Amino acid sequence: MKVEIKGGKRMTLKKDFLWGGAVAANQYEGGYNEGGRGLSTFDAVTGGGYKKPRKVTYQTSDGTIGEVPVDSTMTGKVPEHTFGYIKENTFYPSHQATDFYHHYKEDIALMAEMGFKCLRMSISWSRICPKGMYEINEEGLQFYDEVFDELLKYQIEPVVTINHFDMPMYLADHYDGWSSREVIDFFVFYAKTVFERYKNKVKYWMTFNEINVLSGWCQIGVHDNNPQNLYQAHHHIFVASAKAVQIGHQINPDNKIGMMVSYTPSYPMTCLPEDVMEAIEFNRQKEFYMDVQVKGYYPEYQLKKFERDDISIHMEKDDLEIIKNGTVDYIGFSYYMSTVSSTDPNAEKTEGNQFIASKNPYLKTSDWGWTVDPLGLRIALNQIYDRYHIPVFIVENGLGAPDVIESDGSINDEYRINYLRDHIKAMKQAVDIDGVDLMGYTPWGCIDIVSAGTGEMKKRYGFVYVERYDDGTGDFSRKKKKSFEWYKKVIQSHGDLLD
Ligand code: BG6
């Protein structure tokens, strides 16, 4: 008997596909001591450069000033019982960043001109709760009210990350950040405050940015990064996120609340089974976080790893139940590159987004050593969707590159157009050919911002250039790059006009 299976309707990007861009407060907003904002960890992190680590400046209880380098994996070890400290005559990029605080109207108008349907941005925790605790800064809430109103004026949906790499400094200084269980309640209070306040303005949320790479003093306020401490801190973050998801759904059942993971697929260097196993293990470093936040439980392979590594996670009675009941509605992820796993200790290495791994001999790398792999984005989309079957959202993608202003004032960032074009093509294939349920695409640093890994302005991602430089000079004026008009056409044509 002949069985005929009729093909369904060919999928294309959804009508309400969220084209836009992405930024984060600690790299973009500035205004670090304005409007009642409290200090955040990144305010004590200096500028750096490629292979020139940023530094955390701190003070001990007897007043001694010190500093410690933070490498691009963000794992600098800040001595215990020290306090974040801002030194005179030192350049801290987050203090003004690229000054969204004073330029938000101009920036949002530029985003509207490109046709953005959404802006992914984060709220600075210490702008809302200056010490990260139960005191609310009304002026901070008003600032984001104005930003959201401005976005909505142009029908741009805010997509809000509640915590993107910024820890109120007070919590790092006095609680050792997420090492302390008390921080769960502080975070939940903050999350509830913003869910309630922006109930009628924001529908799309993510709890923590790149939860799978969170570590160290700058990102989570933890002084000692040993695995026991780090996994305990991550457990607290899981519980806090799950509680926030439940509260966010109660406050507004229409809220779509996602998790956010840094997704770098790893290929085995060869078909040697040991290399394949190595790749499986590398990939588990992100699957673990998705398993907990999407499936709602700690997966077996991770529990076995804890056993082997002698890690014991202290859990309270209801924690697992909270995690089970606080699963997310979608998976947001960043994709910049793929990597390679190899058991060969001599395999050539290259830089990556907060890690160093083996180099792929078939692919080129960016000026910062990140592997460029557009097809890897389609692979990532397939891997994620096949495993979890909930909507996915590409909330970061892009090429960090040095831009040059030509004598006629133009900025011809063809390299960025090429990178984005190839990735958008791969993303469309994942939808058209593979049937992935994709919510949107928000290229990173759509208006130039400070690099998280290196603290540089030189490493730029935007469609809009900001006159700000690594020596702290620049008047923050904005200039459209060539990619500005290109991306505008891409959005206008719903991803059809790419060339
Ligand atoms: C992601 C982060 O890891 O990568 C961003 O979510 C970061 O905050 C982005 O900026 C790009 O990394 P970098 O180091 O080039 O800024």
C-alpha cells in the first residue's frame, strides 16, 4: 500500500517576527551616579583591550587599595572580604558607557528608522534597588517608564533582561553575591517590582543573561570561583529565576518569560569516539542550564558530575518543587561562534566568548579570534529546538570589529553586513527547511556599546557608531554606518532583501 504524506504549509518567518537589536545596561546606559542609582560591580571594572585584561579595583577593610586582573572569561579572583572601590584618575567604561541614559530619545528614533519591532535591553538592578535590597528608587523606575513609553510610541516592543551581568555592589561586598541564599529574596523582590510596574508596557522578559557562563565577582559578586561555590551560587540563581517566572506569570498571564543561554555548539575535531564524547561533554555545559530551566529538573549527568567532583549543593526543602514549577516559556540565546572539542593536547587553540577552545581548521576567525560560522547558527537552532520544542529567540549575534571613519565621514562596515547576511540566511533555513519555531532576531550592540569581555570601545558591533574611545574621549555623537541602511532594508523586506 502506498502511503502519501502531504507536506504542510512551508514555514517562513512569522508575521510578528521580532526584528530588532540588543543591548545591556552595564555596557550601554551609563549615568552610573545619576538618578539615585546605586553602584554595581562593573562600576569598579576598568577598561582593557585585546589580550589586555580589565581590572577590578578594590579596597580592604583596613583601607588598602588593590586591583586584580579579570581575563576575558571573567574569572578574575577578587580577594575575599574586600569591597569594590572606584579609584581616582582611572577610566571605568561603565560609568558613561555610550550614554543611553542621556541619548535614549535619539537612539530609539534611530531604531525606529531602521524599522525595529523590538529592542532587547536590560534593567540595571542597582538603579531600581540601589543596594540590591528592599529599598526602591522611584527615579530609577521612572527612567525605564520613559524609555518604554518612547519605544512604544514607535510600536517597538521592549524585550527585557532582568539581570544582565550587573550585581549591585553592596550585595557583592556584604553578601558575597549569589553565594548567599538571602540574595534569592532580594532578587525576587526586584523582579516583582519591575513586573508590577511595567505590567502594561513589557510583555517579553528574560530572567538572567547567559546563565551558563555566570561567574566571578563582576557578573555575580562571588569572590571565590571554586566549583563548589559557583554551583551553589548557580543553584540560588535557578531558584530565584523560577520564583520570578512564577510571579511574573501571576502578575500578567500574558507575559512571555524566557531563559537566556550562551550557545556555542561544539563539533568533535575528528570522528575519534573520544573527541565525540568530549564534544558531548562540552555541550552539556549549556544543556544543563536549559534542562533545569526548561524541563524543570537537575539532569542525571550533572548529578553524576557533582558526585565525581565532590560537589554538594545545599538545597532547601521546596527548591526542586520551585524549579519544577518555574519553567520558562521560551529559550533566548546568544550565538557568535562555534567551537571544536579535541582530546589532542596539542590541538591549536583560539579565543572565544568567555572561553578558549580548539581552533576549527576549516573556518576563519574575527579580529578577536572568534570563529565565524554561519551554518553553526542553523545547527544551534536545530539542536535547541529538537531537544526542547519550545519557541526560541536569537537575542544576540554579531561581529565585533574595529570601524574606521573615512575622510568623507562614512563608515563602510561591509564585513559586518557580510557576517549578518550569512547568519540571517542560516537562520531562515532553520525556519524554512527545518521548521524551527523562531520568535525573533536581535543583533548585539545595535548601537555601539562597550565590550563586555575586553572593556573596549574599539570592538564595535553596531549599525550606529558612537564617538567614544578607549582613552575616555569622545562626545557620544551618533553616526549611521553603511550597515544601517542595509539592516533597514532587511527588516522592511522581512528578511528577503539580504544582498
Ligand atoms: C555575550 C554577552 O556574551 O557576548 C554580552 O551577553 C557581550 O554582554 C557579548 O557583550 C559580546 O561579547 P564582547 O566581549 O565582544 O562584548
